[in-house]
Amino acid sequence: MTRRRMISGNWKMNGTADALGEVTEIARAALASPGVDIALCLPATLIARAAAAAPGLAIGGQDVHASASGAHTGCISPAMLLDAGATLTIVGHSERRQDQHETDADVRAKASAALAAGLGVILCVGESDEVRTSGDAVAFVSAQLDASLPDAPSDASRLSLAYEPIWAIGTGKVASTADIAQMHLALRARLVAAYGEPGQAMRLLYGGSVKAGNAAEIFAVPDVDGALVGGASLKAADFVSIVGAAG
């Protein structure tokens, strides 16, 4: 099955108003790659301004709460993201799983709430260096995915999966193409087992030190439908080069 590629940037805790020029430059450059879906997942403080400055670019959040409202100081509901101009959100990033102690159940609830509200979702999974070294990476990540998946969305294209080996995030290390292929094959099988034929339509992204210099090689791996890009998405020139490698 041919799936439309997606390149999404995750700015993490980076970016103030001074960085909006990078957003608008990425939006302009995106016009040269109409066959690729491009998104930037920004700090909450930038979402509304970025959506206004670059109306043709998909802007997303980096997390969302599972509840619609309530006593959840510092959290953002799906409706709040939509109100700010976001069209998608990341859930389950390893930095939130580790630093904020989010469980698979938490991730599942957030993904379900975001999809129900009409947001697109990029659901992240990945293993530590210890798990990779032990030889249990595929089993670990497959189980993590099974426990994190929401109920079947009405539109399969709104749920994407990002495989991000934790040991490759921000380290300069990149999983081998053979390791990426093995993991994506296993994750595709889990999606199909969970959702049936719609699982074939869901995009599998790779994340972990993706750069212009290695993007084309990664995108050539079967079942890699794009990338979730961290540091290299902060500068338009770097990010646009990755988009170009995607087609």
C-alpha cells in the first residue's frame, strides 16, 4: 500500500516569538513538496501565533490531556489545542514517559481523547539502550504499542506511529536500516492485528537523530512513511532538506 509521507518537527522546549521566522520559512518551502504532509509540533506558547503566521502549515501540540476540562493545572485539553489552531498532537514521547512518568494507559487515554476531538495523533514508542542491548527491543516495543493504542479511529489517516529508539534521540546515533526495517515490520503487524485493514493505512514514522545526511537512506527502508524530527526541525534550512529527501 502506498501511503502519503509525513515529516513532522518536534521543537520540544525550544522557541519563542523570535523563532516564528523559521516557521514561516518552512511553510513557504513546503509549497515545493506538495506530495508530503509537513507539520511542526511546537511549544504551547507558540501554537496560536504559528497557526496565524503560517495558515497553510499543519501546527501541532507536543502533548494533550485526556480530560476535556477540570482541575489539571498546567495541562492542555484537546479543545484548547484546536482553539489555538493546532490540528494534531504528539502523545507518548519517551521524554514524557520518562520525565513525567506517563504509563501506556495514560498514552492510550490521551490518544483516544485527541482523536475523539478531531485532532491527528502521532503516537510514540521506543526502547532504551538497555533493552536494545538485551535483544528484547522488538518484543518490548510491540508490547508498548499494544498497550498504548487507542480504539480504532474513524479515519485511519489521523493516527500515525513514530518509532523512536530512546538511545538515538539527540545522541547522533541512528538505528541501522536493518534494525529500523525489522521494527517497522513488527509494528505494522501489530497495527494490522489491532485494526485490520485500516492498520495498513496508518503511517509509521522513524525518529532519532534524523538529519539531511541520513534521511534519504532511512526513507528507503520499507514501511518508513516519514520522520519525526527533533533538533534538525528548529532551523528551516535543515528541516527543508529532510522534507526534500522524502519526495
